[in-house]
Amino acid sequence: MTKFDEATQAIRVDETTYDVCLDPGYSIGGPLNGGYLMATLLRAVADASPHPHPVSTSAQFLKAALPGPARVVLEPLRTGRTTTVTRATLVRDGDACLDTLVTTATLDGAPATWTGTPAVAMPPVEDCLALPDPRPESGMTLSERMELRYDPPTVGWFTGTPTGRPESRAYFRLSEPQDPDPFVLALAVDALPPVAFSAGARGWSPTVELTWHLRALPAPGWLTLIGSGRLIRDGWFDEDVEVWDAAGNLVAQSRQLARLGRGDGT
């Protein structure tokens, strides 16, 4: 079992309840990363479902979640021959932190009938950049659990030269060797810095709602994350992310609505 598998492990209590322990290694400065929380919750949903793959997840982030013991509470809504729909809630210290609707199905690995190509071509991994490690006092432990290699123009914000467009692009993999799976994809869709950073925004940008779709089971190797936004207005921004695997397959898509950052984010 890898560290990520351990950190997202869900232990069955009964048919609708799972115990989890939220790992401090996925912190973004106190609160835990939303993709990590989704991955943990989805472990419980997939274990309880006759269909193993979470093909659609719609998540409302109700409250920042801190490390420690928590529970996933399931409410089965419908089970059919090809899909199961479940409401799943992550509860920490009696408070709901994350409320989701999840559809599970079974993906068989059949080749795509049609697929496009990434909207933006990425340079080779060796030509991409890793950002410096965060200061220890920042509490940003998430970067220790994953590797990101950024398309250089999209991290100009780090040196005070943002592109002026909401965008973020990088190669992604876990720090510990592990082939990507649907739960790793749940982390990946929320792993990029907010696309609003490249448009000049700074500071923590809390996600309010995130929906993501599992489109295929990923091949081993680096994942490519392509993030973009359409509108920044009235303190809100949207973020779309495509995830492509090392074999050139589109394996996940997400869209989230988030608040613009508050504070300088340094």
C-alpha cells in the first residue's frame, strides 16, 4: 500500500458509514486540499458500490477540513444495471465539510470512438519547471506528496510577471512511485495553482463547487494538466482542467467555481 493509498483509506463501519483519517500531508497551509478530500470520500463510495469507477462527482465544499479522524456518510439514491448514484458527505467533528453526488459505473478500457487533442501543446517534461519548496512555516505540505513540472509561462506569477490570462499547465505525478488511478485523478484535477494567479490574483482561493468526470482509466506515467478560466468577476472565478495520460488519452475533466484569493499568498 502506498502512502497515498494509506492517506485515502476508508474503513467500513456499516453499509452507509466509513471511518477515515485525514492526513496532514495534504495541507495547503492549514486546510486540506479539496482533491485529496474527494479522493478519500470516493474510496468509500466505490467500496460500497457494485460499480467500481466514480465517473461523475459533483462536490460542494461547505467548510475547510483539517487533519484528523472523520467519517464518510453514504446515502444510496439509485442502483441500476450500469450505474449507481450516491450522496456522500464527509463529516469532521460533527460538521459536514464536503457534500457530494457521485455516479459510479464500470469502465472497460475500450478505445475511444473519437477524441481531440489538448488545447495547448506542452513542452517536454525536461523543459518544464519545478517551483521552489514552500517555506516550512507555511504549512504547505501538499507539495511534498506530488511532483508538478510547470509550463514556464504559466508560473510567471511566482516572479511577479503573470501572463494576464487565467491559465495553469503542468505535468503531474505522485512523489512516491504509483501508477495513476481514479483516486489519483481526483487529486490531480485540483492540484494546479489557481488559474487566477496567472491573471494577477494572489492568496488562498477557496473552491466552492467542483464537478469532475472520469473519462477513462489512465495509463502509467506522468499526467498532463491543462487549466484555464473564462471569467473573473465580482470576487469569483471559474477553472476548467483537462487531464491527459502518458498515452495521450483524455482521462478526466473538471470545472470549479472559486472565490478570488484574500491576502498576498506569499
